Amino acid sequence: MFIKAVSGRCDCIHMLLNPCKHLVYSKPNPLKVIKCRAAVAWEADKPLSIEEIEVAPPKAHEVRIKIVATGVCHTDAHGLHCTAEPADKDSMSLPGVNLGTFPMILGHEGAGIVESIGEGVTNVKPGDAVIPLWLPQCSECKFCLNPDSNMCTKLSETNQTIGLMTDKTSRFTCKGQQLYHFMGTSTFSEYTVVSDFSVAKIDSAAALDKVCLIGCGFSTGYGAALKSAKKSALESCRIGGGTCVIVGVATSGTISVHPFHMVLGRVLTGSYFGGWKGADDVPKIVSDCISKKIELEDLITFTLPFEKINEAFELMHTGKSLRTVLVY
């Protein structure tokens, strides 16, 4: 029942005997749209444009994150230069990577703090340090339950590959126009919205401008050597064995391998996100960074303010940077 407060005595018949100057009944404040900066890719092969955008509140089973830092990856460059329409099919598509969905907000290698959560979210709460996951982990599908696979079915069951959230809408707008998400993460925005199965809670002691690399680049290479090749990658450089792990390749075309190498015991395999299960393994890798078992500093060539994002791409293309991290 709604009760109106009055100065003096309440006019509610059940409270005639009790003075009541300030009786207040209020509902929780609804989450609001946030205005922030983002680097918008309006069209292919054009520099990113720093714009003020609107980020809608998270819906059920969604998380809104304030991004603190983000790396710049070659996959972002691939997304920027690819002109394929969403309906086009390459000879082999990249699971979870939407191409040609302009205008969009790129970025998939970030770290930040949970700002708000939608109904039904239980794995994170506001204030948690997190890394968005472009490769989801629902922890329920047959692949998530398989210790040897990290290819969560959410990649195909949701709308990540067309640049939208699960309900086929976007949480981003700019100048009255819808913006597409990228790889379910869009870390080139001060605030982003992801599904609750696409986020890993990490130790709050982590340096977010370092561990953001765990969102893609570092984990992919580290996992390929540690999990997929099992430290035998160098053995594949000579006759008699070893494991060669493919971690990145064009979406079309083939590779040729002489069968004699296979006969001699060499193994050719592949690895997606290093074989890691994001929600389970990313927090462990972060903990190894905090304990100095892993040091990411040597992989970061430049740390730049977010406004210099186009410069970060140029540094990558010219080979002057292993990784550039942008901070907001």
C-alpha cells in the first residue's frame, strides 16, 4: 500500500496514535542510460571516431561494465577493414566474430569494474573487477562440461556473430543511430554491456591496465604453448615429433602439410583462446600475474590515453608495438 507522509500526524487510520513527520516509501532508483565516450567505427577502412554515445541499462542476465583499460588487437583491425555484410559467409567463419556490422564499437581485450547488473545476474555484482569474455562460458552446455573443449554453444545460440545482444537489440546508440556490438564485448567504449556468461570476475588487486591483455592476446599464445602444445612446440621444428599449434589464420584459404611429417610423429592442431575456459581459467591467470609468476609488463610497448586509439592502430600496423594498452 502506498502511504503519503504529512507533517504532524499521519491520516492513515491505523497510525492515528503515532506522530509521523517524515514517512517515506520509495522504489529503488531504476538504472539510467549512461553517456560516455567511445571509438566508433562508422565504416570500413576509416579511422575510428571518438564520439559521445548512449549506453542503455543492462537487461536480464546482462552486466554493464566501466572499462578501465583495453588492448588493441589485430582482430580489431580485421573487424575494421572487413567489408563483408553480416549475411555473407566466408569459406570458414570465425566463431563469435561479427564482420561488416557497421557502425559498431570494436574492442575485445579489456578489463574494468561492474557498474550495474540486470535481473538474474548472480556471478558478479557492482564493484567487482572483471574481464569481458568474447568466448563465453555458460558452464551448462555439453562443451562447457567437457574438460577438453571451450567452444561454448552460446557462440551459436546468441546473436554475438551479428553484433547484437541475445534479444537482437543493441545497448549502444550515437546521434540517434544504433551501433553494433563487437564480439560480445565492445571494449572501445568507456561503458559496455555484456551477457552474464561473457564475463570473468577477477581479483580486485589486479592491475587492470596490465591484465586486460588476458582478455585475448596473452591467453591465446600462453594457452597454445601450455595447454595445446604442452610445451613441445619447438620440437615441431625438427624431424621426429613435436606439436604445431595454429592460433591465428585467415578466414579463407588452406594450408598444406606433407604427410611424411605426420608419419614421423608430428602433430598439427589448433587452439581457440588458448583452450582456456574463460570464467574458470581467466581468474587463475590473473592470480598468477598478481603473484608475479607471469609478468605482462614486457609485452606492453606503449600505454596511451584512449583518445590516441588511431595512433595505437598505426603502431601495430608498422610493427612498432607488441601491444598498446589504452586507458580511459
